[in-house]
Amino acid sequence: MTVRMQALLLVGMLLVPFGLFAAAMLVLEPATLLVAIRVVKFAIVVLFVGPFVWAMWQWMVDTETPVPTKKDR
């Protein structure tokens, strides 16, 4: 995957929640719009925070020190 394709994919991922929000504003009534706002906020948090949490988890797993066994001593 080229850098250009990665950039387009990232921009698309960031625009999806805003597109859903705009569609919800056009269609839904105000009470359900508040629920839609919460869903969009959650989606934005997941899109932004998720990759960082995954990267930190992978870093933690990769840098664990192995427990020495009898063979290693």
C-alpha cells in the first residue's frame, strides 16, 4: 500500500463519523440526535485512541522479559 493510499484511507476513516453525524442531523429528531452525538463521539475516540492503545499493547508484549528456564541457567 502506497503512502498516498494510506493517507486517503486515514482521511476517509476520520470523515466517516462526521458524515454519519451530518446524516443524523438531517433525518433524526432532537432527542435521538443526542444519542447520535454520543455515538459519533465514541467513534471518534475509538478511531483516535484505538491505534495508540494497540501500539502500546504490542510494544508491551514484544518487550516482555522471558522467564529463565532450567535450560537457560
